[in-house]
Amino acid sequence: MLLNNPLQMNDWKFSWFIKLVIVIQILMLVVMGLDLKNFTIPIISPLIVFFYLTFIPGYLILRILKIHEMCSVTSLLYAVSLSILSVMLLGFSANTLLPIIGISNPITFIPLAIIVNVYVIILAILSYFRDKDFSSPSFIDTDVILSPVFLFLCLIPFMAIFGSYAMNLSHNNIITMILLALIALIFVLVVFDRIPKKLYLFTVWIISISLIYMSSLIFPYVWGWDIQNEYYLANLVLTYSHWNYMLPDAYNSMLSIVMLGPVYSILTHINLDYVLKIIIPFIFSLLPLGLYKIFKIQTQDSKISFMSVFLFISFNTFYIELL
């Protein structure tokens, strides 16, 4: 059985694509309506908002720009990057323009919800006029998704999450030790061709997200170096519902700190701590996918590319200091 490749929504038949956007838009409006009534569906509501903010604007922009027929990873990275850019600029625009019309607290739920929804609806309309006739979908074989290797790889991130919580609750690192052993085993399986090449990219992401969550979730609070200052500045935006760009701090000039985290926190109703421990690390986990594609272009060899990325993510600089 073949399914439309969700990572290449910019290549779907436009009617399929816009139906998905409309469904997500309606779900987003329902979630936000419930939020106004102080009712949030645990896990489901934040997931809908996260998916909406992280993917939908980017894929709409790709269709407006008529960027098509890239590989899955390239489409994904462009879409996520454009979505993140959209979130930061929308927050910046709200912070700059809304006070002019008398809204003194622009970085709050209602102004951001209205701006984000109007922005996506405008993008959807523009994409219709620009790209309604394009159709070149790619497909994913469900046999690959249901294969034992794929299902085995899907379990690895959950071990990272459970291992971190076991450390937090009982100071027991057995699950984490098993996780590291399994990651080493995966490397050996790739070297000896026990994992098919078509799963190399997925394997890279699984290892990446597992190592990152193993570190980011290890404590119930944010930990590290620069992140403490970043948390402080982002929390100031949440506290005062406004970004004070006059603060004399280099980090205060970065929209990725003073807008991205606060906007996600407000719209998903996730504490800023967990935005920095779950959402931002998820976005960061996509970095090795881009490296894999670069190395593949340079070497024309899937296994060498995998080993090169594995070397990069195996250093603790990747999953501790950069995080």
C-alpha cells in the first residue's frame, strides 16, 4: 500500500494538500476556542498547535514560491525553517506594530492567535492562486513503515524519554545505559548492512533525537550554560507580554530567543521550561539530516555519509553543549 509522502506536501495534488491545511486550521481554531474557555486537552492540543506552527506555514510558502520535486529531507528542512522564520517575524511584528494601535501587551494569547491564523489563511489563499495546478506526489510504501527494523528504530526515542524520567524519579540510569548500547549496536548494524540504505536518514534522526532528549530531559528544569540567560530573557517577554529590545544584552537581540520560545509557550500552553527542553531540541534534532544530505552530495556514498554524521552526533558537544 502506498501513502502520500507527508514530508513532501509541497508536491501533493493541491486539492489533497489544501484539504489537510483546512482540517489542521479547523482543529487549530477549535483548540484556541477551548483555550479561551480555559479548557485544554492534554497532549492533543499542544501537538496540534505544534504541528500547525512548525510545518504548515513553511509548506504553504514552498507552494507559493513553486518550489517542488526536492527530496523528502530537503522539503522538510525548508518547510520547518520557513515556519520558524514565520513564527519569529510574526512575534516581532506583533511586538512592534500592535502597541501603535493601542495594544500594550502584544505577546499574549489572543493577539498572537489572531495574527497567526490570519497569516496562515492568507498564505493558503496565495498558494491556491500560485500553485493550484501543480501535482507530482511521491509515495511511501507502508511495507517499509511496518517492517521490523523501522518499528525497532521507533522504540529508541521512547527509551531516551523513559530513561530520563527514571533518572529524575529514582536516580536509576539502567535504561539510559541500555539506550547507549543500542545506539552503538545500530551503528554496527549499519556498517554490516543489516539496516537498509533507505532507512539511513530515519536512523540518523532517531539517534539524534534520542541523544538530545536523553540530555535535555534529564532534569525537571533547564540546565546548561547560555540557556540560563536565554531562559531569563524569554521569560521576561512572557512576564511583561512585551519584548523590551532596549535591554543591553547580545542575546536579547536574537528573535530565536525572545520570540520563538515565548510564542510557542503561549500558543501551546506549554511551560517555557519544556519548550526549551522538548520543542526547541526537536527542531535542533533535524540538523544532522541536513548534514547527511551535504555529506551525501560530497561523497556519493550513503554509508560514509551516515558514519560522518554519526561521528558528529556522537560527541557530547552535540547533545550537551550545543543543546
